[in-house]
Amino acid sequence: MNAAHPSPRDLLTAIARQAMLDQGLLPDFSPEAQAQADSLTQSAADAGARDLRGAQWVSIDNDDSRDLDQLSVADSLPGSGTRLRVAIADVDAMVKRGSPLDDHARQNTTSVYTAGCIFPMLPEKLSTDLTSLGQGAERLALILEMVVATDGSITSSDIYRAMVINKAKLAYDSVAAWLEGDAPAPAALAAGALQAQVRLQDRVAQALGQVRHTQGALTLETIQTSAVFEGEALQDLVPDRKNRAHELIENVMVAANGVAARWLQAKGLPSIRRVLRTPEHWDRIVALAAGHGAQLPAAADAVALNAFLAKSRAEKPAEFPDLSLAVIKLLGRGEYSLEQPGQAVAGHFGLAVRDYMHSTAPNRRFPDVITQRLIKSALSGAAAPYTISELQALAAHCTTQEDHAAKVERRVSKSAAALLLEPRIGQMFDAIVTGAADKGTWARTTTPPVEGRIIRGFQGLKVGQSVRVRLLSADVARGFIDFACEK
């Protein structure tokens, strides 16, 4: 391909770069930041860190993930209960506050994942190597340790520094298939001891998750897709589906983030919490449920809402992603919020936890780096690295930039969908109506799962209705897709 006829991947990358700039995000590292990254070498072992290199640490992430932020290991305790430890990559050991790399990370605050390319928060030399917990690599880490009782309650916890080695780099899909009895153990789990290790982690994670769901943690499912390329050509958009391995990691990381939040609170330190406040527009959620034949209480009630969601998922699985999206919009967005000692904590309504922060992905999110610095300062007895006013400003900035990053990802996702369908103009698709209002009627095709606007034959259509649509146009530059409904 040449400049006049860019490859599909190059075209999506160009759209993504412009979207980054439009949203005030930096698509490139400054020469100073790149020079700093080029000069870095692996940190030496720290004499003050514990030696946990012999533990059976494993990572579970996407098949192609190289920016591994966390490892986990579990050990059965005498009597009952399990000691669960999560190792978090010590990014702060490489990225010092006020350095060019820190300036870039503070500006963007997050890695941005688009169909054409990834804009990492830190250069790949760090995020996929020097600060990644890759298999067989000896790395510095922060350890978030907790003792989990058989009922899923956390009876004690601690935080300290250690040296670790990842014994097995695992992927969600293959681990889930094995845990559910649909496939043999992944090759990296050939050793029986590691198989027992992952099964123990799965049991603990299920217990942790059960506690949250009893408290009203919401079961939501939206359709997100990943681009599949063959060389530089876009071949497909496949839905990302949650499975048991995703649940394992989610439950363990929610618990670990709670440990970090309570630990800083116990030390009398301010922190940046991740919160989802009790919905201001609960009445609209009540009305939404009523439209589906369900009755919710007048006051916000996460347990009742989740019961409605679970029933809807079981009865109408094809419509559940769209119901989930409607609920998510009415819940409002999560945000980063300053928490000061002695103040009431907003908590996270969707996760059904009071104490929650982001601490487990410092290669990908800047709030996690801030948390890491606060923890390390307390461990060493040093003064807090940020003032109250700095933390308050950072919380607001991280919320804003996260929203901007999400807009970039959505923008490129729409262009990728239009690019995939562009050669199929005139073809027919099975679809489901996802929106019907004065501002327009929308439908999502079954295969591939792509949403577009119905501009002909939309009269009388209702949300959830199955239809046949003909593709009329696909505008890659704007990410627009238009259908005609064939009744």
C-alpha cells in the first residue's frame, strides 16, 4: 500500500491519531520521554524487598497481552481459609515523578486501545518488558495480601514489597475452557502443581464474587468487539465474551483494590478512589424496568436491580446487551474522587463495594501509579508524594482524560465497522432493533455485530424486534452505517 491507498490498518491508525489529537491526548512520546525510555535498564534486586520468587505466581490476560501488570498466587492455610496474594508491577521504580515519561503518563492518564493500533501510556520498552511481569522474568512488585475465609470474607490483609517471577503466562479463553471442562489444561499448566494453583484461585475468586453479588454487584453485558487482521487487512470484528477466567481475575482484582484502599485509609493518608455514586436518576431506571414488566423499589436498590437484570438475561439473552447499555447510561459514569481521612466514602454502586480504587494496572492507568507512590511512601516512612490539592486536581484530570480515551476508542470502532462492511453494500443481514426514538432508529446486525442507522422502513419498529436489513452505505471516515429495513 502507498500513501494514496493506505492499508486498512493504516487508515484506522490515521483516524485514531486524529481522534487522539481532537480529544487532547498525545499520540506520540516526546523526544525527551523516548530518550529516557531508551536509557533505562532493568532494576537490580532490592535488598529491602522480600524474596517470593519461588511462589507459584501466574498471570491471566488476553492471548496477545504483553503489558502484564499483575500476578496472583493462593495458598491453603491450616484449618480453613486461603492466603491470596496479588503482585503488582513496580512501575514507579522506573518512572519517577516529574520525569518526561511521567509527564506523558500524567497527560494521557491511560493507554488507549483502538482497532488500528494501541497508544500505550508508557513506551513498550517499559510496559511490555522492563515493567511487565512476563513469564520467567525476575521483577520488583508490590504485594497486596489478604486472607479469605471459606465464605468469601476477607479476615486480614497487608501490603509489602517483594521480588517475584511469573511461572505461567496464561490466557483467558484457554483457562476458562479448561476450568469449565471443555478443553485440556493449557500447555503452560503442564505441571500438576500449577493446575492445582489455578483451581484454588478459581475457588477463592468464586467465593469473593458471591459476596459481592449477594450485596448487589450488577451483572451487565455489553457487546464489545476486537478487530481481527490478516496482515494489514481487516477480516472481522469478533465479540469479546466474558468467561470464568475473566470472572476469576475480576473478583481477585476488586478484592485487591479494596485492600489497597483500606490500607491507605488505615495509614491516615488521602487517596484517589474509583467511585460510581448512587444513581441520581433512579426513577428512570425504575421506568426502564417497568417497560420490561418489572417493578423496582422507589429508592435505589442494587440487589433489586441485579435481580431484574439476572431475570432479563435468562429470559431474553439476545436483548440483554442493549438493556445493559441502557442501564449503564442511566447509572452514570464512574469517576475518580479524592478521599481524605475521616470523610465518608462514596463507594462503587455497580461493584457493590464501599472501598475501591485503581491500583492493579500501573502500566496502563495513571491513577494506579499515583496509588503505588502513596503506598510506597507509607512503606518507607517518607512524606506523601502529593498534596491534597494535587490529588484533587489529578482525580478530576484522570476522569476527564479517561472519558476522552473512551471517545477515541468508540470513534475508531465505528470506523472499523464501516470499513468491514464497505465491500458488502447491497447485502442483506439479520439484525435486532437497538434503538427507536425521534432522533433515529438503530439496529445491530447479528454477524458481524455492527450497529447502524435504519433510514428506510423504520416506521413502527420496536426495540428488541428481529428484522432483515439491507446495507445502503458505509462511510469509513465518519464511521456511519445506513440500513434499509426489508419488511
